[in-house]
Amino acid sequence: MKIRLPVKLLTAALLTSALSIGCSAQQSKGSASMASPEATAAIAAASAAIKKAKANDWIWRDTEKFLKKAKAAADKGDTATAVKLANKAKFQAEAAVIQYNHEMSTSRGF
């Protein structure tokens, strides 16, 4: 009879720890991403710049591809790559807006 009490306590402790581990694993699967604040800020800035370029219907070919790759890198936790790609997308979007304004202000007539 004296052996039953420690076995019951051990069983209860094992079940409790297994339940805790299972719940924490479920929470991490449901979380959005492992993106750092730097990567999130860079991606947000790139998205805003892309939105401006799209408003003019003047966006470069690979700009959105770079943003998509930046988001994927941020989700994996690769902050350096995410920031680098997001900055590249932002640069291209801003350059596209500058190019649009230049094209619209320059006369092509002879």
C-alpha cells in the first residue's frame, strides 16, 4: 500500500508535465512568426513604399518578389536576410515612384 502513493504522485506529475508540454507546443504552432521588430519594421516600410508605387500603376518587376522573400525569411527568424530584402524592395518601390514622376514631367514630343 505504501508503494501506491508515490506511483500515483509520479503518474500525476508525468501527466501534468506532458499536458503542459503539449499545450505550449500547440501555442507555438499557432503563433504568427518569429520575425524580429527590425524585420517587421523594414517589411512595413517596404509595403508602404510598394503601395505608393502601385497607386501610380508603376512598379518594377521584382519588387514584390523581394518583399515576399523578406516575409518568408522573417517568418523563419532570419532577420538579416529579411531586412536586406525588405530594404531592397523599398528602394525599388521608391525608385519606381521617382521614375514615374520623371516620366510624367518630361515631354516626349518633338
